[in-house]
Amino acid sequence: MSGRGQRAALPLEPHHRPVPRPHDGLKVEHRDRKGRVGTFDFDEIPVCPELQRAFARWFAEKCAPGGGWDSLPSSKAMWFRLTAFGRFCAEQDNPPQRLVDITPALWNRWRMRRPEGIYGYSQVIALGGFLRRHDELSEATRSAMAKRLPLVTSTGRALAPDEFEEVRAAARQMFRSAHLRIRANTEHLRRWREGSFEQQSPDWIIGEALDSLARTGYVPYMLRESGTKRTIHRYVAVLGGEAPQYTWMRLFLSRSEAYALAVLLVMEFGLNATVVSEMRTPRALQHGGSGGFPIYRLELEKRRRGAGRHFETRNVPDTGADTPGRLISKALEATSHARAFVTAADSALDFLLIWRNSLPGPRNASAVTPFGIGLTKNAADSWLRETGLTGAPLQRLRKTVNVLHRREPGQNSQDTHDAVYVLPEPQVQQASVPIVAEGAESALAHARHTVLRAQLADAARPDSQETPTAACCDYKSSPFSPHGTGCRASFLMCTACPNARIHPKHHPRLAYLHRSLASLRSVLGEETWAADWGNPFTRLEDLKRRLGDQVWATALASVTSTDRATIGSLLEGQYEL
């Protein structure tokens, strides 16, 4: 609607989603959400032209907006799988000439030749899913491609506590240094733009260099005849040098520093590397908390969760130092100039993790030169070289956070979290040993209190001593009192004592005790009854089961007045010492 309430005019032509198609014969171009462009030439796949065209056509459909591949690494990964499959087909005695020539036997040979582990598993699953949706293949081949494979889980272990702290310290140190550097130079730039420095003074020239850096990504430079850039001398003199730490690093993160920020985000929120790499810029909500602190909304996407469950939002408050929201505040501040430059060039590239490429050019081309977006394959290597660490991939780091620190799923179902991350982890298994042992001991103790341990006998033994509930055969060796001191336990515990003997003379009395305890249940609260009488009642239930209903009914019919008086005194505590 327009401002006056009238409907806006529709375009003359209906909208059509742009669909990339093979061009120049068998070339497909893919532009992803970060603006990165990749070109794939299907002439390079060593199969017959008909298969090349089919692969290119399907590939182009997936590269189209909404086709399923929103990231250039997704299309590159499938390209390498198709190329490997094409080489395999070319090695066969009778290479397939058409789609129908891709038989179940051919596919199974391909599957069996894949390497063991997660790499080979992903090759089979991904390529099979790409190919089998097309009706041009035979039904038998598509069924073979859809065959379920045993799940292969990652063998990566969580970081040990000392390794985790070492990684965290290195990431914090690198990002904190970068954040303070950018903050100081941002303040200098602000003062320059306000006119706080005397013109042509060293501080003024630094401010002029920073202004050019924020607007163009470069300190003012001259082009050499070779086409390379040379920073103008007057700026080199006041900045301290021409190296990155003296020039563009004043306002932008380096690749390694962006990786350090990604490490901290994974540690704080338990996200995986792809989610962090593609995280949109968090927005501060209009209404913060009562203290006026900012609350950021994180918009997260994890495509592997399945249709309808890709997206997730989290509200993260910045309530002070060392809070998750404070990390977001610092990240926004450290990337502010890079994000402003990139979004000014393309508003769709509104990502948090943006850094300055140290060697911008054709070899390191990106959506907006000279900046890079998200994590690249060599970012971890660069960070490890600068920190001197031996290895800390984000996958292991995420597992460490979710399994050992947060102890809850991170964008996974509870079943996946338990089966894939928690149960295979050696540190969890080791930590579980005393817990399992304690649980077993607790279960054993509970069983001893709730299962009849007194022995059933046909008649009384000459050496036994009668109690209100059973006959005791070893008064000095009670399991409930120090050895040799005599039993000091309640007579209700006789049914839980291996030294006790229960013969037919005791059956009426115990049957009457069982009924008396059941009647108390109706007048006492459940918690009170369970605490005072629950275990003795359960042991009598066990006795009733062992004797059988007929014997139990006969025992109840045989209760005497003496039995009633004895049980009444027992329940009233008259036998307690």
C-alpha cells in the first residue's frame, strides 16, 4: 500500500525466479548467499556427453535459488564427488553411456571401493541422494542408492581440560588484542571526523588514513607500474610502517582473529562451525532489560536439521563482563567497519564474521574485495601457526562444550546428543565409572531393604532366639550393628537380615503385620507411610509372593490374640531400646 492507502502498481511482467542453466555447453555457475561465485565445467568429468549433460542439468537445478545449495562449499563438495564417480565409471570395462547403464551392480562396486570411515560414508550418502531422485535411472538402481548404510560416527574426542583451557586462553588473548586495537583506532577516527586534531599534524594524518581505510579498505596508496599498491610515504611515516599491523589491521580483523572469534562463539554457545560461519549480524531488541542492557537476537540456521526446523533464534542479554551477550557486543564492535563496507556493497551480505584479506586479488577473490566472509578452510591453519597450538578443530571444540561443559544438546535432538556425542566420549565414560558404581551400590542397598533376606525354614532351630517377627540364629553378628556388640536394629528389620529364620509359626504374625501396615497406609500421608513403613511392607509383599496365596490365606485365618498383641506392641514402639 502507498502512503495514501492506494495499492501499488504491479510490474508488467510476472516475476520469474532466476535459474542458472549450463552455458557455453556444459558450464554451470553458482552464486551463493555470501556472494561467492564458482564455475563448474562438466566437460572435465570423464563420462560420455549424455551423462555430462544430465549431471550438468541436475547440478544447475541445485545451484538455483531455492534449489538446496545456499553455500558454495556444498556445490564444490558435490562436484568433487561427481568427478570421482566419473573417473570410476571411465575405468570400467563397459563404461555407462546412458543413465540406464548405471546399474545396481555398478553402484555397489562404487560403494564398496569408498574408503572406510565418515569420509567414504558421506560420499555414498550424498552422491546417492543427488542421483536417485531422478526417474531417468532405473528403479533397481535408485533402490540400491537408497539402501541404508550403518551409521559412521566421528572418532574425534573432546579436548582434555588442559587442552580446552589452552585453546580458550589463546583465543581470548588474540581477540581481546584485536578488539582493543580496533576500538582505539575507531575512537581516533571519530575524533578526526569531529575535527579534534590540528590539520596536517601526525594525529590528523593518521585520522585521514583511517578514514580512507574505512571507506575503501585501503590506506591511501599509489599504483606501481607492475599494478601492485604502494602506501603513500606520508602515511607510512606516521602509521609506523606499511605492514598490515600498521595499516588495515587498525580497523579490521585478520583471518586468524576472525577464527579466534569463531572459537569463542563455539565455546560460548555450542554451535557448529557452519552455523557460526553463516551467522547473520545479531540485532539488539528495542526493549532491553530493566537495567537498560542490550538484548541481542541471534538468528541461527542449521540446514541439516531438516525442512521446517532449519531456523532457530536465541535472545542473549549483555548483563556484564564474561556474559554471552558481552561477547556479542565486542564482536559487533570489532567487525563494525568491515560489516559496514560489505553491506554497503551488497545489503544481502549481512554477516557477523567479516575480516580483511591480507592478499586480496584474483587468487583470493571474494564477494566484496578485499574482505572475506565466514570461515575458510585455511583459517584454522593460519590460527594454529600464529598461536603455536598443535590442533583444535571446531568440531572437537563443539563436542567438548556440549558434552562436558553445557551438558545439553546444541542444535541436536536429545537422542542424537546422547548417542553420537555423549556415550562414545571417553571422558564421559571415565567420569561415569564412580557414578555407575555408586548407583549400583545404592540399588543394592535399596534391594537389601526392600527384598526379603531372612531365610525360610520348616521348623525352629534349637540355637535360635525368638523375636516378635522371626527367629535369630546369630545375635552377635548382626549386619546392622558393630560385630560382636549384639543387634540393635528394630525387629521390623528381621525380615531384611540373613541371620533370621522364618518358619510356619511366624506366618500368622507376619501376615497380620502385613495387613496392619496396609491399614496404616489409608490413614497416613503417602510420604510419611513410605518413610516409616514402606520398606518393611515391601519385604512382607516379597514373603507373601514366596509363600503363595493359599499359605498366606491360611496364615491370616490362624492369627491369635497373642499375635495381635505382639504386633500392636511392635507398631507402638514398645520393643524399641
